[in-house]
Amino acid sequence: MSSRFVLPAVLVALLGSLAAVSLTTAQQPPQVYRDNFSGRDVSFVAGDANIKYAEKDHKLSDEHNKSARTSEYIKIEATPPAGATEAEFVHYYYETPPAVVTERMTASVWVKAYRAGVQIKARVVFPREKDPRNPDAPLTTLIPGEKYEKVRQWQRLGFGDPADQLKKHLPVLHARLGRAIDPTDAYVDRIVLNVYAGPGTTEVWVDDLEIGPTRGDVGPATTPGDRRAVGAAAAKRNRPATKAVPVEFADGQILVDGDPFFMLAIRHTNTPLHVLREAQFNTVWFPNDATPQTIEEAIRYGFWIVPTLPLDAVEWDARKPKKPDPESVKRDADRVTTYLRKFLSGDAVLMWDFGSGRTKEDLERVVRASDVVRTYDPRRPRAVDLWDGYQAYSSYVNAIGAHRWPLFSSLEMEMYREWLTQRRALTGPGKLAWTWVQTHLPDWYVQLLTGRPDCESFDDPIGPHPEQIRILTYLSIATGSRGLGFWSDKFLSNACHGRDRLLELALLNTEIEMIRPILFDTQDAATWLDTNKPEVRAALLRGPKELVVLPIWLGAGTQYTPPQATVSGLTIRVPMVPDGTVPWLVTAAGVSEIKDVKRVAAGTEIKIAEFDTTAIVVFTSDYGVQGKVVRWQDETRFKIGNKVAEWAILQAKEQYNKAFTTHQKIIAAGGPDIPEAGELFAKAKQYLDAAEELANNKQWDVAYREARRAVRPIRVLMRADWEKAVAPLDTTTASPYAVSFYSLPQHWQFAREVAGLVPGPNGFPHGGFELSRPAPTEGAAVASLPGWEVRKLILDQVDGLAAIINVKGQEDPPPVRTPPGKGRYAPQNVTLQPLDYRQPEFGQHCLRLSMSPKRELDKGGKVLPPPLAVERTVLAVDSPPATFPPGTIVRISFWVKASIAASADGVVIFDTVGGEPLGVRVRGTAKWLQYHLYRRIPASGKIAMTFAQTGLGASYIDDVKIEPMYPAASTVQAPAPTVLTPVGATSSRR
């Protein structure tokens, strides 16, 4: 077994506290310090000058910016004396963290001006020399850098090789002091701009300052917020207020100062805001009890904010509408208005939120709050996250979100893709679609792992995997979301082993920001293309001049543990490619042309040489000198390439160590070893070493690729561990602990416990659905069985029926046919086939759930086809509880056959211990299938079953059993824990 890849000790210490960590760190300490001037106050401070001048303006400006929404603007009026030379200066300085002057050091700032001549300088401190004029202070000097020449364009001003510049400047110091000086450990602590460019008015915009590697042990605070506070105190004067940036909703988009805005939001709990800002988030979502201090801090860091408005507590029953009391309406309106006043004094509100998971029952409360907001602030968008009621809400809100948590559940990635597509179809035209992306363990899984409903920290590594978050993110964009929220910042903390997830989000946000302008020009309804790898499907987003192709790995089981998910030579055939466009592969570290292209009958065939999990391909003709491709290349080479390479390296180390720790625990718990584990760890280490060497040589794009390759052997190992664990099971959710690589140690402990047990008598009465006499032709009521109940939650034009039917002498219902249509009535992906449910082995009866669309007519009187998606159409049968001693392990088994459309879930069969996420989902089967689940009875001593159909079609369930597991009469230690194998089970019903 390969030894664990050990991070430097200082980095391990930093990983103990998220607040102490900088995302820009690949090896700690050195860091690269950056500021994109997106806060609420200026950063440069007026320094010395040798001419007379007046400062006319100094503020943050949204008129010109390089990356974020603002830059820093300085305007001076200079009146130099007669006979002035080139030695005149007006200095503005910026205090930086100490950066030791070496050949690796970089220091730069982007400048735009209407006149040439602005110059960058750096103040160098000699810690081993005293200043003759002030013996208590070290000696300092200014070294000159580049001058601004590209009038009216952004230009990066730097120093070339700072160590060489300092070496050239040393003779000047020698001559001035009359002796040689010791330059050992000299460092830069201040960036200086000479903003004087000649007599009269000079206007300068400054953006994207960068210096590093820096030392974090001395000098000023290294967060932008702390450094700005220092600068503001040094200035000792008030600055002009930041110009308000208009936000409005138009044409289905959020417009910020007239430009489409792609929201990259995160719900805030306690993660330091500067960490989230460095991870490239641009929006923070606040609950309605957020403190003003926290909100103000977010605004200082340049975030847009989304406040969640308080709604009144009165529940509204759609079945029994009643007129609200006028006094309560006024009271609720006053409460919302008071809340609004907390924010409207500022200019940082992006949109107003009315809550998550809203249903049609919440409509009245949301409408009342929306009316108040619309009166008070008519321009900013109003948003809500829905579970159902899409059409009803569309009249009152602008931005409609939808979300669910597919990870660790039986909802496959392909099914999740369909669910997102269906939600987008339900969202009417002219609305902004957005979604929450899962970054966390859901509460039920936390309870399972820890025995507590909530947990602030975890002793062992946990999920989700970064690759899972990446796939969910790309699926969201591909299915029409033009804004994203990431659900939990808590699970990005080190206490929750979330460092690798935080770094992945930083990379994702960087990638999305690069292609953001193109996304808003594309249609939000993707065309899905097959590739030469069945597990990879590509979303084609078509714009007026350009195409975006997003291939995404959707292989089975990815929601549990991702596989290697790489393809050498991924081939995609793209139809109707515009003439003159060229395909470019876009990553956060580099942009390269795809050379392997050929014309075929179906369109244009491209081959991606090395595909990994997801990719971005842009077909564009805008690759000239001033085109977007060149801008992307400049961005990755000069601004973001170094940091994304460093992020990727650090993330690979994190994943290496988490996988190593968990794999060792799997072996200790009795799980099998993977023979090639040592080789896989060694291969990952080899890639990591190469990535670090390349980063040291500033080959950022290649270093990034090597770091991403380093994770692939780790994924191979994790997937192999997972596949060995689930191999004996007929469904992964049979064991609650098999749904993630990180809980496999608990799975093997559970498996060994079950190994010595055998099933006892069935403790679940009436699971065969047998009646005392044959059911009538239309079926018998489910309530014919004692304690069984039927629940209907149907908002759509659908009829649903649950019945106990006689399996002999019945005819199958005709299949649901779905002719072509548009929008909500688009063609189906699932073709319903007749079901042969007549099986005599288990008696005369079985349970049937069936739903069919009601007859709807369009305006012309023609019958509408069945809908692509149903909003909230659930027909469920609940069993009475079975009782067992608490702590008993039971084996649940059942047979099922189904053919379901208009739903991503199909029929869901689950127990009250594991719940819906750990249920079995079946959408279409050619034959009867049997499933087994293993559960531990909770303290209540009760367990019950639910059989829920969520779409159109029919499903059949029979022979449901819950068998307690007892010790065998003569227990023999099993040589290997090949347990959880169904006793006497077959794979299909004969």
C-alpha cells in the first residue's frame, strides 16, 4: 500500500480553520493576494506629490471594470510649475501583504486611462537596514515599473522580473548612502501608482491588483475587507458614496446596469465571507433573521444580496379558500415593509426571495407579500423556489426556482436531468429559471451517520464528491437555469471536510463567468446529443451566431460514487453548425482549438481528446485579435490561470487524503482490499508531483491538467470499493450505508452484523393483497385491507385510481400515447408499453396504481396530448405499521412491475425508516422484479411501507414482506462479508 500523500504541516494546521485558509494557496504559506475592487470603499490612499494638484473625484465606479462589477476611479487636476520635467509625480499607494522580492514574485495592476504616462511602482523594504532619517524604521526605496501606453484600453502594469529591477536599483542606493546595503529578505509592502500624466485633468480606472507569493506572518491583514479598513483609516477623509447600480428584470433576465447577470449564489450561515468571495461567488442568500452587521459585511465585500422576506404565518388551504382578515393583511404588509426598509437604503439587493419549496398552499401568502414588494420596489425581480404550482405563481413572480437533492438517493443523474427539464417546461416563458445545487449531506443522512439530526463537524471524511457537484451544476445550466444557488456553505468548511468541494465551486464559478455572456444569447431549451460513450450525453445550446456544447457524464450510480468518468477521444456529432465557426475547448486554465473536426452527413463531428466528467465546447467565429477567444486566452494566461492551477493542485491533495483515510477504514471494517490500490495512489502522487513542478515553472494550464488527472486514479479506487460493496445487492439502497463511498466503513460493519442472521417469519400482514373473495372487475378498494390507506395529491388534469385487482381474467389498460407537441406538451422520452401483470404464483390479487390524463381541449377544440411533466401528481398507498423490537434488523422484500411517463421518479416504494431517498424507483420494466431492503427498527418499534406513483401509466406491487433477522441456530463466522444477499431470491418473477 502506498503511503499517504502528506500535506505540508503548516497547511494541515491551516485546514483546521476555514477562516485561516486562502483559496489561492497551493502550498502554505506563500499566497497570491488579489483585489478586484468590488467592495464599497476605495482602497488606494493619496500619498506624496512634488507638484500642485487637486483631487476631483475618488470612488468605486461601475463605468469601466475589468472583471468584477466595479473598479477604482481617481480623477486629479494637476498644475505643474514652469519647466517641469518627467520627474513629477502624484502618488497613490496601496498597502499590501509582504511579498519577498524573488524572481518568482509578481506584482501588477490593471489600468485604463484617457492619457498615457501612469506608472506603477513598488516600495521595497530592507529589513536588515535602518533608515538614516528614521533609525527606528527599516530602509525603503521605490523601484519603477511599467508605464501605461494603451490609451482608452485596459493594460496590465507590472515589473517584469522584480528581483532584476531591484538589482539594477541597488547602485542608486549605494551612491545615495555612500555604502553597500544588505538586500537579504527584501520585500514589497506597498504598490504605488504615479497618476500624474501631464498638466490638466487625468482620469484613471484601476482594477485587479495582484501580488505574490506573500507572507502571512507579518504586515497588514491580507483580506480585502481588513486591508480596505486600514486604507480608509489612513486616508482620514470621507470618500464619495458609491454610485448606485440599477437592477431590473426584463426579457426573462436580471439586468445589472443594463447587462444580463448570472447569479452565482450561496446560502450564508457562518463561512467567512472573504472565503466565499475568493471562491468567485457573486451573491449571498440571507435568511430573514440575518443580522444587519452580517449583511453590511457582505456588501463591503462586493456581494449582491438576496434577502428572504418574512411571510405571514397563516396557512392557506386551496380547498377551502377564505377571505383574509383586513387587520391581519395590514399587519403583514407593515411587517414586510419594515423588512424592506432594511435594504433599500443600499444598492446591493439583487432580487427579493419568498422562500424555498413553496407549494400552491403558500400562494396566498406569497401573493400578499409580492404585492407589497411590487409597490415598494417595482424594478427588482421577485423570486420563489417551487415544488408545485408553477402556473399559479407565474403571475406574481419573475424568477422561478426548483430544487431537489438527488445525491445519495435512488434518483439517477439521467432521471435528475429529466426532472430539471420537466420543471423548466412547467416554468412559463419570460421567467428566469434557476435552481439550488446540492453541496451538502441531507438531514436524513446526517441522522443516519451520527444519530443526530444536525451536526456541526464530522470526525471522518464525508461527501458529496466534487465531481457530483460539478455534474449537478452543468445539468442545471444545460436544462435552462440562468442563475444558480449552492445550498450549504456549512458543508464547505473544514469541520465538514469540505475543502475539496469549496475549491470545486471556485473552479465552477470561474468557468461559468467565462461563458456567461454566451449563455444569455442561447436558447434555454437544450437539444441532447448522444456521444460515442453511452454514459455521456451532450447538451446543445444554440445561439444566433454561436453554439455551446456541454458534454456531461450521466453514468449509472454516479449519484452514489462517481466513476473515473473519463473518455479518451469523446466523439460528438453536432447538427447545423454555423458556417465559419470553429470549436474551442474552454477551461478555467486555458482555451484551445479542437483540431479533430470533420463534416459528416449528420452535421459536424468533433473529437475531444481527453474528456473528464464535463466539458465546454464553444463554436464561434469570434477568434480574431479583439475576439472573445483571445480575451479568454488572455484571461487564463495573465489573470486566473495561476490561481485555478493552484486550486486544482490543492483539491487533488484533499481528495487523495480523504480517499486514503476512508479506504483504510473500509479495510479495518472488514471490507475487501483493492489489489491495485497501491498502484493507484502512486499514480495519483506522480501526477501531483508533476503538477506542482509545472506550477513552479508557471506553466499554469499544463499544471491544471496534471492536477485534474491526479484525481482520476483516486476515483477508480473509490468506485472499485463501492462496486465491491454493492455487488451482492439488487439495489444500492438496500443498505443505508452503501449510498456513498465515505460511509462504506459503516456499511461493512452493518454487513458483518447481518452475516450471522437468517430471516424469520414474515411480520407484515396483508402484503400479498389477498381478499376473502375475488375482487370485482374494476378492483376492490384498498381500504378492504385493515389499516391500509390511499392518498391523492393531484394538481394536474389527471385521474388516479388505486385498487386491489384480480390477477386472472383481466386485460391490460392501453398504453398512453404521446403525439408530438410543444413546451409542456413536448414528446415523451418514455414509451409506455402494455404490462402483463397476470402472475399466479402469489395468489389471486395484487395492488395496482394507475393514472391517466383527463381529456383536455386546446382553443381550437382539439384534444391535447398528455403533458411532458406533472407538477404534483402523487397516488400513494400507505400500509399500517408492523411492530418489531427496537434495534431489530429486518429484511423488506417486494415484487414490482411498472411503466410510467411524465415523471422522473416513476413509482417509488419506500419504508418509513429509510424514507423516500432510500426507496426503490421503477419507471419501466419488461418483467416483474424483486427487491430487498435491509433496515434497523427505530426506537418506536414500528415500520410501515408506502407505494407511490408519480406519473402517468400503471404499476403493480405484490408479495410484500418484512422479515426480522435472527441469529442462525449454529452461527459460523463467514470468511468474507458477502452478505445482504437475498435468501432464496431470484432476479425476476417467473
